[in-house]
Amino acid sequence: SYDQIGNKIYKFVLNCVNIVTCIKWTYSLTKRDSTSVAIGFEKLFNSQKCLLTWPKKYLMVDGGVEFWGDVIRLMNKYSVNIRIANSKESIGIVERFNKILQKWSSIIQDAN
């Protein structure tokens, strides 16, 4: 099952981890496309509630197409270079965070 608020169904999550400070943040997405991910990044990094700030130099992502197009344009606007991880191990901190979130969400859903 997915989370629904009004007529929006959230099926995806954008997970961000600052590897220097280990601050982690998530943003729910209704679609997994470049436009939605770019909006998610902009809302995360511009939010006063989020402790993450715009990356100073690099943003490391996996090779998914959701990080192309609008995400590249957005990062160019803020002079952030996108680095594509060579392997899952390269983005292991985010992958571990993904697994923890999956485990927590299944525990919460099972409790309901």
C-alpha cells in the first residue's frame, strides 16, 4: 500500500544523505521522473526545516534516468556537479538508509 494525501498517491521517496555530517532527509514523490526529483531537491535544500544545504561541489547519484534532464539543469543553476556512482558500494550510505526506511515502513504498516 502507498501513502495518500488527498488525491496524491506517494509511491517513491527521494533520500538524501550528507556524507560529511551524516544528516539524512527524505522527500516523498508521486512520480519518479526528472521533474519530480528536481522539485524534491529544490524543496529539500531550500526548506528551513531541512538541515541539508545545497552541495558545495558534488552531488553523487546512481545512474537512474530520474537524475537526468531537469535535475542536471537545476544542479547547473547552483553550480553543483553531478557524479554518477560506479557501483552500489559507492553510494552505500544511501542504500543502507533505504533499507532502514523500508524496514521501518513495513513495521509501521504491519502494526496498522
